[in-house]
Amino acid sequence: MKNICIVERISKASIGVFFLFVASGFMLSGITVLPLFGFLLAVPALLASIYFFSAHLNKSCEIEVE
């Protein structure tokens, strides 16, 4: 059970980091190459990154506060 939680946390964080890098790349291209198109693609990628960083884990993987 513990290994499943570790894999789930790593996958959640890696997907969030991936979308964060994608959003950063689109923002950089929005500044330099494609002003409107880059920013229009950066916003959904940034929102997806925020979603995956804040997504809840399974009940068995949640950290319980006593």
C-alpha cells in the first residue's frame, strides 16, 4: 500500500512539473515569437499545472493529522 502512494505522489508531481514547463515555454514564446498565440496556450497549461499540484490523493494515501 505504501508503494502505491509513493508512485501516485511522484506521478502527480511529475505531471504538474511537466505542465509548468510547458506553460513556461509558451509564455517565453509569447514574449518573443508569437505574442497572442503563446499566451493563449500558456494559460490552460498553467491551469492544468495548478490542478495537478492541488489534486487530492486517494483516501488511503492522504496524510492524516491527529
